[in-house]
Amino acid sequence: MKKVSPMVYVTITTLLLVTIMVMCAMGFPFNWVFYLTVAGQILVVLMVYKVLTDDYETDKTFEHFYEDRPIQPVEVKAENEEEKFR
């Protein structure tokens, strides 16, 4: 069985919730909006579970900042900082 990416769940949930927003703005019947909202809430829970349990590993840390704008780590030393605290 092929593993489904968590981004598929994020995309489906986002599209459903945007659709609900449009339906509310256009005055669709309450029962349609209500049932789709309940389905959206279930999808949000499923999406969060899939994202958090995904077997994803990276070698990046917070020191790398963003991948598209890498920065070099900067060491900041206070004026009266002593070496014994390092």
C-alpha cells in the first residue's frame, strides 16, 4: 500500500474549509453548511494526527533558520559576561 503524504490531508482540509466559507457567503442552506462543517472538524483532527505521526526526519535545526535564506550563526556576548558561564 502506498503511503499518502500528510500534505494531501492538509490540502483536502483546506479546500473543504474554504468551500464552507464560500457557501456561507453565498447563502447556502444551513444543513449543507452544518454537515460540511462537522466533516471539516473531523478532517482537521485527522490532518493533525497524520502530520504529527508522519515519519519525517531532517538534519535541520533552528540554527539553520529558513532553507531559502540561510544565515550564519551569530554569537552575541554581553558587555559584562564572564567566561565561567559557558
